[in-house]
Amino acid sequence: MDANTLIIAALAGVALFAGIFAVSGGTSAERTASKRVTAVSSRAGAARRVGGAAGSAADPADRRRQKVAETLKDLERKARKAKQRATIKQLIEQAGLTLPVSRFWIFSAICGIVIGFIVYQKSGTPWAGAGAAIAGGFGLPRWVLGFLRGRRQKRFLVEFANAIDVIVRGVKSGLPLNDCIRMIGQESPDPVGLEFRLLVENQRVGLSLEDCLKRFLERMPLAEVNFFQIVLTIQQKAGGNLSEALGNLSAVLRDRKRLQGKIKALSSEAKASAGIIGSLPIAVMVLVSLFSPNYLVPLFEERQGNILLAGAAGWMFLGVLVMKKMIAFRI
């Protein structure tokens, strides 16, 4: 076995290990959250069994709590069934675009062909052109969709708490819930106004409020919208003070936004350090190429240099992923 094969095998093994380490953070967090939900559900079930044995089921408050627990369990089951990777159609809808899926794939193919042709003309290597075409056809359009989707969700969260406050004030003044939702759709800026107008239109065609809220969550898959859906669904099935529940939800959403701003401020130094560390190798390579152009020529013209460049690029990519996992805080 020659030295090149040993280098490639070592880089592949280390890259595989680093990739597993980079993606293990989210899965461990999901397992921890799942364990906590299971523990809380088991304690709630035990409390209900003890209360039923003591004869407290006849109390209206206990019956309401049992109804709320059943509704939450049903919503959790539906959310677990609906929790899957979003399709291209859903991503386009969540990004606020009216683009047909067929046209999106046509644009993706054109983008991949153009990028692949440019890379092939610059490098003269068919494999590099093919790789660039695949990355440009599948990666770049999805990244654009993800960027537009994230920007729209941020704009939605800016006005969502204010929209809930409008519902709270309207319910306290005696207006029905549907009139408050219609008022938000007419007066709030998009995308909040657009989503509430779609909610009203879905109710007009005969859908129930629960189904309308489910479609609302599919179009705007955010934890805040999920909280809103849970509050309205529980109030519809179990009753209760809607204005108080929505007022508490508005306070929770504002606290979440305040906490997110605090986390962003505290993690800004770590993000700046990660950006400097990630850009430092490229900056050093550019400076060396400017002051000593022939120094890095063997990396691009010899086979061992190409292997070292590929390994360095892989290491940099994995390092960026690990740093992104370390500084990405979610609440």
C-alpha cells in the first residue's frame, strides 16, 4: 500500500468520525427532549389514575384537566405523524413564493448546467464540472429557498405577538374570535396578515378551526405558531378563559424573543471568533499567493498536492460545521 492510499484512508476515517460528531449534537438534544416529554406524560397519567381512584373525576375542574390532557396527547400524536422533512412544494409555500414545482426544477437544472459549464471551462476537469453542476442544481436553489423561508419567518415573528394582543383586546371587548382573526388579516402587515387571511378563507370554505390551524402550522412551522394552535384547540374543546390564555401566550412569546436577543448578544463574540478562524486559512493562502506566486503551485499541479488540498478542504468544512453546532443556541 503506497503513501497516497494511506493518506486518503486516514483522511476518510477522520472525516467520517468528525462528521458523526458534528451531527450528534442535534440528535442527543432531541433524545433528551423526548425523554422529558415521556417522563412528564407518565407523571400526568399517574396523577390522573390516582385522582380517579380517589373519586375526584366528578369534579368539573378535574374533568377539564382530563380533557386538556387528552387534547394535548392527540395534538402530540398528530404532530409526531406530521413531523417529516418538508417537500419542495412546502418549502416554496413557506418561503412565500407562488412558483410551481416544475418551474423550480427547471430553474435548478439551468442553474446546475451554467455553474457546471463555468467550472469545467475554468478547470478543464470533467469531474469538477459534474460535481459543480450537481451542487449548483440541488444545493444552491434549496439554499435560496431556505434563506427566503428563514427571512419570512423572522418577519412573521416580529408582528405575531402584536397580533395575539389584538385578539386578546378584541375578546375582552366582546368580539368573537373569528372577527378578531379577520381584523388581523386586514390590518396587520404581511406575512402575518396574509397567514391570517388564509386562515379566514379556509374557515369560509367549511374547514374546522382545528384543520385551519393545522394548515397554518404547515405553512409557518414555528414553535410560536404551534403554541397558538394548542391554546385555541384546547379552548375550543375544553373551554376556559381565552383572553387570559392568549395573554399568557403573548407574554411567553415576548419573553422568548427577549431571551433570543440576549443569546444573540452573548454569542456574538463566539460567532466572530468562528468567522475569523474559518477565514484564516483562505486569507493566508491568498497572501502567500500574492507575495510568492510559485510557492503553492505544487498543491495544484501535483497529485499529492491535490490530495492535501482535498483533505484540507474537508477538514475546513467539518471544522465550520462543528463550530456552527457549538454556537447555535436554540430555545
